[in-house]
Amino acid sequence: MLPMSAAELFDQVKVQLKSLPAEEQQLFLDRLIALEEDLPVSQPDSATLLKWPDIEARHRRIFGDQVLNENIVLGAREDEPR
């Protein structure tokens, strides 16, 4: 795999690319696109996938089967005298 993507390479050379004649600029861009298209698309292996925590299991472990008020602030406002 390349140490940088085609976009990163283009960002590095875009200022110098303007100093080249139009034909050479186009040749560089054509080869850059061809290089990017020739790269195999790799799928991430299972080791790099993130493991997200089970929020529901943590909630059951902390609170048991108790159902909490979904909006405590609104509940407190309803209890206040007007």
C-alpha cells in the first residue's frame, strides 16, 4: 500500500504542479488517478473493528429492572407549585 493516498499526494504537489506545462499537468493527473484506481480495496480485519459497549447490559447491571423517568427535569417542573 502507498504511504499516502492520491489526494494527500496531490495536496503536496499542487503548488509545484501549476509550474508545469498543461500537457505534463494532465499526464501527472492521469497517472495519479490510474494509480489510485489500481489499488486494491482492502476490507478492515476484525481486529481493527471497534467493539462498542452494551449500554443496555450496563444499565441493567447498575439499576436492575427499575425504569427511570425519561426526563427528570420535566418531571420536577410538573411537581412544582405554580
